[in-house]
Amino acid sequence: MYRKIDNKGQSSAELILIIGGLLVIILFVGSYISNITNTTQKSFKSLLTQERDFLINKI
């Protein structure tokens, strides 16, 4: 007797793995962009503070 193998579960598992992998990639990219944004914001804030102090001292 030959039994047919059901492949519906396998395709669902593959889809879950693909979606999970994409989610992990999106989270890493988001973390990287957030890090760049924070670094840029700190540098810009430091620059503005330095220029403000320079202008105040110049007056």
C-alpha cells in the first residue's frame, strides 16, 4: 500500500521561515538606521551648541 505524503504543512513551515527571516532583516536594518540617526542627532546638537557659544562670546 502506497500512502500519499501531504506537503501542505511543509509549504506553511517554509512560508513561516521566510517571513521570520524577513522580519529579522527588517529589525537589523531598523536598528542600524536608528543608530545612524542618533549619532547624527548628537553631532548636530554638539555643533549647534558650539556655534551658539561662539556667537554669544563674540557679542
